[in-house]
Amino acid sequence: MTTIETIRKGQEKHFPGVDLEDENLAHCQLERINLAGANLVGADFSHSNLKGARLDGANLLGAQFNGADLRANFLGANLMQADLTQADLRGSNLRGANLMGAKLTQASLSGAFLSGVNLTGVNLAGVDLRGADLKGANLNNANLKGANLVQADLQGANLSETNLEEADLRGANLAGANLVSANLLCADLAGANLTGVDLDRACLVGTTLENKNS
């Protein structure tokens, strides 16, 4: 039986460093599988169950995860240009991962660990990021229009030129964040921590700032 057949059948869970470039693993039960450091470039995991999986350090460039359960460990993984549309990433560990060019439309990232993540230019419009850890994340020029960032930790994050129009940032921690030239049109920052925030040239038209901590 080939490696790919073994993985599809779920008969074994330990495959660190395996080469599965461009393989089709859609609709598979891969719960708790170990794919740490694996080459998964272009692989298709659409609608698969990867809950509890290890994908730390894996190369997932251009991989497909549409509708997949990704409550997993992606520490330091390369997710550039990956399709994470409607993926379940609640509570996932994405610390230090590269998500440049990734598709995250309608993905759920509530409670996810995203500190130090590269999200430059990523479309996160309407995405659920409640309580997410985004400390030091690079969100330069990202689209967070209408995103739910209630109680999110954005301490020291780079939000320069980011679109936060109508975003919900109530109770968020923005201490030391860079919001230079950010669009905060009609955003809600009630109760947010704005200590040391740089709002130079930011658009604050219609922005709710009542009860802010500063």
C-alpha cells in the first residue's frame, strides 16, 4: 500500500517530513495526523478533518483547505496563497506562520493564536477573530472590513493602511499598534486599549471611541 493510500485510510498517523505535493486528500478523516515539516505544496485537503493535526513547519504553499476543520498546529508553517475559505481555525496555533496571499473568506479564527503572523494584504473582510491573539502581527494593507475583533489582542501589531471600516474592535487591545493611514470609518473601538497607538493620518470618521482606555 502506498503512503498516500495509508494516509487516506487513516491506518497510520505519523508522517513527519512526508512529500505529498499536489496530492488529493479531500474529504479525508485525518484527525491528529502528524505532518510536521511535510511538503504539502498544492495539496487538496478540502472538507477534510484535521482537528488536532500537527502541521508545524509544513510547506502548504497554494494548498486547498476549503471548508476543512483546521483546529490544528500550524506553528511556523508556510500558508502563502493557501485557500482557507470557510475553514474552521478556531483556537488554532498559527504563530509565526506566513499567510501572505491566503484566502480566508468566511473562515472562523476566533481564539486563534496569530502572534507574529504575516497577513500582509490578506482579505479578512467579515472574518471572525474574536479573542484572537494577534500580538505583533503584520496586517499592513489587509482588508478587515466588517471583521469581528472583539477582545482581540493586537498589541504592537502593524495595521498601517489597513481597512478596518465597520470593524468591531470593542474591548480590543491595540496598545502600541501602528494604525498610520488606517481606515477606521464607522469602526467601533468602545472600551479598546489605545495606549501608545499611532493614528497619524488614520480615517476616524464615524468611529466610536467612547469609554476607550488610553
